[in-house]
Amino acid sequence: MKVIEHYDKASEPLISFEIIPPKRGGSVSEVFESLDKIVKYNPPFIDVTYHAAESYFEELPDGTIKRHIKRKRPGTIGLCAAMKHKYGVDPVPHLICEGFTKEETEDALIELNYLGIDNVLAIRGDAPDDNVPRYKNGTYNEYAIDLVSQIQDMNDGKYLEDIVNAHETNFCVGVAGYPEKHFEAPNLDRDIARLKEKVDAGGDYIVTQMFFDNDAYFRFVDKCREAGIEVPIVPGLKVLTRERHLNFLPKFFHLNIPKALSEEVIADPDNAQNIGIEWSTQQCIELLEGGAPGIHFYVMGDPTPALDVIDKLPLGATVKKK
Ligand code: FAD
């Protein structure tokens, strides 16, 4: 079922999750261990991230340096198919512009369509370091809006080459939004104007970047509505569990950690996980009371902190543990 149908039909807030595929050489059973815990909470859908290739250097025994270019976390489509088959939950594979030609993207969409996967989150990705060769052959999508347009073209039966009587796909398309502004955008208003273009091109719903200050989310939603964006805007949350998150999360995700939270963690670093769970629980309560359509948890490795938060929320029967 499409994500947007889940939201349309929901009689209470939806709790969803995002996981990452294992590192190359890892085992799918690592992910199934997490999913075994997550599915007890009846998630309507689970996202699986996609990862562009990265370059890394290996020093060989003779002292020379060898450059490798690899996707560290392949397997998004296979994992989504396995999840759908094993758990009956709707998977939402992320597709990214970065590192994929339009031709490769079309092939991936054909595979997803054959697998009966109804949803895609269309994301730009971030530019790799200069060592990764980009787009040797073929054309490419530069911004997420270009990827959304490619998916909508296929939904209209338009493939990259003219094909007579081509089958129309029927993907629901999610896009990303940034309550604290995307780091490249000159200001929030300009970023929201770009987001509106992305939604108008076919984005059915928005999932936000993680944030720790609910005011940023509510301000963002108000501004989106003023700009004419009407689709659901789902808050994405991560539970802070370690003191080093105070530096790591702002650096990698371009967000602010409120002073009250950082001071509490610095004063009692061994208790960071409990502080993070309590903070996130209060965030969820306020977000849901403020009308958020659900909460999307960035689980990354271990889902336990997010599940601890959910256990503390006054949610209805559909989210309660099976
Ligand atoms: P875009 O919507 O393309 O926006 C990027 C920037 O360009 C913004 O500043 C925007 O204002 C600007 N812009 C947009 N359109 C135009 C235009 N036409 N001309 C000029 N400027 C424009 N990364 C991964 O690698 N894999 C993942 O699976 C993944 N999942 C994510 C899921 C979510 C919910 C979020 C919030 C992020 C995710 N990311 C992922 C990170 C994402 O790739 C980065 O945040 C990236 O920098 C931006 O992606 P985007 O889709 O928002 O880009």
C-alpha cells in the first residue's frame, strides 16, 4: 500500500522507521534482528536508505597506496523485497540522484515495480569526494526534483526512450524537508520554495531531517503551509544516546542541539541514553499534540532507544506491541 494511503486512512498517528542496509560483507540476519523488534510495533512502513559509492585508500605491504571505490552499503532493493516478503510491511526504498545515471534509476524502478513495491523516497544524496568518478555513461538527475520528475514520468508511462504502450508505474513518492534549512540553501524561505517545486513535481509527502527543537518543526510546517504546500509533513526524529552525538549530529546533519539538552548530557555523560530517551519522548508528545501526522524514527543500528520512547507514549491500539 502507498504511504500516502496509510496517512489518509490513519485514525491515529503513524509510527514509522528508517533503517540502513548492513555494510558490504554483513549479513541480512543483522537487519532481521532489528526488524523482529520493530515489527512488534505494527509500523505501516519502513524506509531503507540508499548509499552512493565512496572512495577509500588502502596501504599495501610494499608501502604503495591503492584506491578503492565501493558502495559500502549495497542491497537496498533486495532488503526491501525481503522485508516485504518476511514481515508484510510496506518497504520504502530510498533512491538517490548521486552516483546513479537516469538509466540505472529507470532499471531500479522497473525492479521495484516488478517486486510490487509501491513507494520510493526520492533524495539527491551528497556529492562524493573528488576521487569518485561521476556518471561515466548516460544522463543523470542533479536535484531531487529531477528524480521525482523521472518517477512521475514513469507513472505516466514515459520511459527514457519512447516505448509504445509502455506500462505505467504507480509509485507514491516521498521527499525530504529541512526544518532548520538544508545546509546549501541561502535561507529557509528559499529552501521551502524549492521544496514546493519538488512537491508540485510529484512529491506526495515530506519526511523531515532529524531535529531536537520542536519549535523548528512547527515553524517549518507553518511556513510550508503559507507557501501552499499541503501534503503531510512527517517529523523525523533520532534518539540521542551518546555524548559524542552532541558534536557528530550537528556536523553531519547540519542541525542544532538545544542548550538545555547539551548541558544535561555534558553534566551526566554516562546517562546520555536515558536523557536522550526522555528528551525524545517529550518531543513526540508535543509533536503529536501539535498535530504531526506521525513520527518517523531514524533507527540506524539499534532500534531499542526508539522503541523505549514509543513504549512511553500514550498511543492507541494499532501501535501497541503485538
Ligand atoms: P534537494 O531537494 O535536491 O535539495 C538540495 C539543495 O538544493 C537544497 O539546498 C535545495 O534548496 C537546493 N535545490 C533544490 N532544487 C534546486 C534547483 N532546481 N536549483 C538549485 N538549487 C536547488 N542521503 C543518502 O545518501 N541516502 C539516503 O538514503 C538518504 N535519505 C535521507 C532521508 C531523509 C528523510 C533526509 C532528510 C535526508 C536523507 N539523505 C540521504 C540525505 C540527503 O541526501 C542530503 O540531505 C542531501 O544534501 C539533500 O537531499 P535532498 O533530496 O533534500 O536534495
